Amino acid sequence: MSRALVLSVLFAGLLHVWNALAKGVPSQAASFALLNLATAALSWLALPLIGAPRVAAWPFLLGSTACHTG
């Protein structure tokens, strides 16, 4: 079995666990907060591997953030 296949199956299992945890939270606001915190943590961990966005993308990132939080 290839390494990519094993990692894909393990990642799918991780997503199923995450889905079960997210559905188990009684409050929708708490569920969204948990999802956003996990996304932020994974993004910070991936940043050294993929690098920061290009300068031209920052206005779009800031605009998107303003639309989603405001």
C-alpha cells in the first residue's frame, strides 16, 4: 500500500472525528468558534511550509475578513 493512500485514509478518519466533535457542541456559536480556532491553528502550522501570501493578495484577504466579521 502506498504512503499517500494510507495518509489519505487517516486524514479521512480525522475529518470524521472532527465532524462528530463539531456536531456534538450544543451551541452553534461555540461550534463556529471551535471551527475557526482549529482553522487558525492549522493555518499557522502550515505557514512555514507554504509561505505568506503575496503582497497583491493582502487587500483581498483584509476585505474578506472585514466582510465575514462585520
